[in-house]
Amino acid sequence: MTATARAIETPQPRAEALDDSIARASGALRALARGDGHWCFELEADATIPAEYVLMRHFRDEPIDHALEGKIAVYLRRIQGAHGGWPLFHEGGFDMSASVKAYFALKMIGDDIDAPHMKRAREAILAHGGAARSNVFTRALLALYREIPWRGVPAMPVEIMLLPKWFPFHIDKISYWGRTVLVPLLVLQTLKPKAVNRLGVHIGELFTTPPDEVKEWPKGAHQHKALIALFGAIDKILRAAEPYFPKGPRKRAVAAAEAFVTERLNGVDGLGAIFPAMVNSLLMYDVLGVPAEDERVKLARESIERLLVVKEDEAYCQPCVSPVWDTALACHTLLEVGGEEEEAQARAGLDWLAPLQVLDVKGDWAVQRPNVRPGGWAFQYANAYYPDVDDTAVVVTAMDRSYGGRSDRPYDERIARAREWVEGLQSKNGGWGAFDADNEYYYLNHIPFADHGALLDPPTSDVSARCVSMLAQLGDTIETSPSLKTGVEYLLAEQEPDGSWFGRWGMNYIYGTWSTLCALNAAGLKGEHRAMRRAVDWLVAIQNEDGGWGEDGDSYKLDYRGYEKAPSTASQTAWGVLALMAAGEVGHPAVARGVAYLQANQDADGLWKEERFTATGFPRVFYLRYHGYAKFFPLWALARYRNLERGNSKIVQTGL
């Protein structure tokens, strides 16, 4: 069926209803703001986080909260896949690690292993090779529970903490999330505490071969055979030598790991402000004998509890929270909508964001950029050691945009510091990673511990595009700014053969293409530019028959050969519409069809439903459902369409 034929069959935007759609969505979004002006929506991942929460409590022998566990069980049963196991995203395929953890948690909660859902799960796990096929982090959990021997986990002695910076492996060479998760885990792997497991729950029935008899543990599909052999040999040497490591250096290494965690503990927001690091820090303090009354233990435990989402019938645990990201994007949306109430609400959000800027802490990023002053925003309520350039660029562009029509400029100093910090974290290739500069030690993704392939934070198109958008909106040009010039060159070089751009933190090429087209437009590239035309052609070609756009986590597979059709979602449709408008195509039939899709799927409450995951934690490993995405991106797209259609210019004038 041709694009022309589809356009004839698909409803067009209802101009007379557009203002009503925007008004209802805007009112609903404003109503969801907290009393102090910020937004924070639920952030949902797969079954692993709530399952690990349950297992953490039983590991530590905490009092059993039957009501809470019952609600978590309801949640885990609901998200079980039709294949019997648990997926990494809505309607995704079977995932071994998520399935093993979910089964283990449900059995710990008290589900009968002969119940239909447990039987289906067990059969699926065994059919896929059994629990021994789990990834490294799952196998570490199983080793702590003594379900598998420790030789099922790659050797990572705590003495890593004492390695010199020039050594091929050093914690400064891996990503922020790798650092915060790994450092306390090094202590756990070295001291090997055993779960209390008062109920005596085990999952031997999930193994096709007794764990003690397993000789070869799985490797990552991305890992090169030669490097697997090399690092595998090193792993065997380490494992054989570790019992003979001298006690003095080991004691110093444990102390170094403890000091690293304590320095970055981050109060009630937790180590790294991410769940796996929080849990590992808590268990590390336990195994080191730190008493429960110690403030560090209380803070670490409280940080985990704050991630719970408890509803009337079910509950789950979030991987982290996203208030800065949600608030900045909601402010952008309301500024696009315009109007007295919307602009006042956006200013309240920006005023809430302003003091969260990190100005006094040189975080881990300073290892690579010691002479750069801090000036970024973190993703969470607090995470001073780990601000990110993506959030920072989005906050800055919203602050700068809020000046329109205002006589006062309350954010100028903050914008200047943020700009200085973002420019300072540009990598040598012209791009930006999320948290660090030049984090490109790709060989480390081939060590046995990196079977997930997510140990690094290299520059990516989506993050780099946000930084280019920020610099361009602040007045930089390709002719006057070397940073902007090399950023644009990086983006042009990263365009895929089909015309799209990869999306590291949003799913996937639709997200990356939206981000990049916004940046190229802001940087002054015209819609006739070849890169822009190729991207437009790709977006038009992949539009669904219903007028929307969709893409799922399978787009990150290693043998990706081009776009594969997926159901339309509200947020991805909004990205498609916004991307085409950034390329100067507000009058394109594909834009009209996308707007019509959003209008047709708007709910009575003014918002949109979206069960599918449209964001990414780690490609092929961990995906996210931002509950806010369907609440602000569609509204943003509708408002921009209205503004361009009725305005004097058809060219987007802002960075985002």
C-alpha cells in the first residue's frame, strides 16, 4: 500500500478541535505538578527491580511484609509474558535473567511452584537452557544465595580498587553506573556473604544441569571470540591466585571501596541514585559489620524504600526517579503551548530546578576534565557526583526559552555555568557522552564481567544533539563556535545508511532522529540539506498505517538490518511529528496524519495511554517506561504544529 493511499484512508487533523485538544492536555499536565512546581512521574522497568527488592529483604532477614509482598506478587504475575517467562519490555520476548529473578521472588513470596503461572515460567526457563544461562549480575545474586558456586561469576577481586590509573582496567575507565554498582559488589564478591534466607527457599528446579557441574558459563553475544579467550584466561589465573592474595593489600582495598561508597552515598537519594548501586551499598555495609543504627546504613536502606510505588492492588520498585528530566520536559511543553497559566507553571518548574544545579562538587567526571568547573544538573532529586549533560542541556534550553517576553533574566548565571560545564565535557570526537568525556575503552566490554555490553558511556547521537541544540539556541554558530562545529560534524558522521540516527537513551532510531534533526535545524542547516532529506524520507517511510510511529526494544539487536514495524505509541508519534517539523516539513501529509493520530487517541482526561516501553536504560539489557512521556510529548507536538501552522514562520526557532 502506498503512502498516498494510506493518507487518503487516514483521518486528517481536525483544526477546529486542535485548540480543545491542546487545552485539555495542558490543563491535565499542569494539574499533575507537585505543590512546589515540579513533576515526577513513575519510572518503570522490567521484573528484575521489584524481584530484587523482595530478594534483598530476605537476604537481610528483614521482617516479612506480607501485604507489600502480596502486591508485588500481583504486579509480577500481571507482567508475565505469554511465552511463560518475563520480558524486558511490554510484549517483548523471553529474557532469562528477568524470568529467573521473577520466579525466585514469587517463590520466596509463597507462590506454589505447581501453580499454573509458576509451571509455565519454569518450563520456559528450562526450555531456554535453565538458570545457568543468566547474565553476570543475576549469577552474582544466585551465588550470594548459594544457588550456584562462585566460579559461576567472573573473578573481580577487590584489589581492583588499588590498581594504578594507567592500568588497562580501572574504575575510572568505566561508566558512572558501572562504577557505583561494581565498587560495593567487589566487596561482596571478595567476602562472599551468604543470604539469611530464613524461609529456606531455593530454585534448583530451574537448572538443567546441577550448578556444581556447570563448567562453561555464558558470554555476551557482542563479545569477540579472541578477546573472550584472552580475558577468560586472565579470569582463570585470577581465580587460582585470589586465595593467596596478601591480607594487607586486601584490607586496604576493602577500605578504599568502603570510602568510595561512603563519600558518594548521596543521603536518602542513595549511591548513584540508582537501585542496583543502592542495594549493593547496603549489603556491603552489612558484610563489613556496620551496625544497623549507623547513619550510613539507615540512609542506604531509606534510599531503596523511596523507590517503591505502592498502589491499591499492586506494587513495584522503580530503578530510580526522574524529577529533573520530567520537570524540564514539562516546562518545554508548557512554554510551547504558551498562555499566562502555562508560562506561570513553567516558571514555577524552572524556579524549582534552579537550585538543584551542582556548583560545588567536582564529581567523577572531573577525572577526565579536572580543570572544568561544575555546573550541571543530575537526573534525580540529588546525585551531585553524577550530573549529566543531557538533563543539563534540556534544563538550560528551557530556562533560556522562558525569557521570551520577560524583562528579568533570573537564570543567566546558571545558564553560563552550565554552558561552560557542557562544553568542557565534549569528547575529542566532537560528541558527548551522558556523564563522562572520552569514555571509549571499548575493549572493556569484552571482559567476562561485561556480558551485558553496557560498561561504558561513549558519545552518542541523542546526547550530542541535545548539547548542539543548547549551544545553538544560546547563540553559537558553526562559524563562531568550534564546539558547535565539531558537534555538528559528529552528528553528520553518525547518520545511519538509511537516514536515521541511533537513540541511546530513547527507543530508538525515531528518538535519535528527532533529537538530531532538532539540533541540525538549530545549528542552521536548511531543510534541503542532504542529511535532513534522508532523515525525512526515512521517517515518512516507516510511518504506520494509522498515522502513528512505533519502535520497540528489538531495534537494538546486534544483527539489526533496518526498521522493523511496531505498534504506534503516543510519545514516538510525537517524536516523529516534531522531527519532521524540525526539518521544515510542517506541511507534509505525514505530519498531518501524525497529528490526526494523536487527536484520535487522546483520552477523555486530556492525556494519552501508553503501556509500551519507549526508553532505554541499556540496549539489549534494560528498558524503561517513562509514565510522563505520553503526558507531555504529544502535547508538545500538537502545540508546535498549531504554532507553526498559524505563525509567520514555518521554521522551528528553538533548540528543542
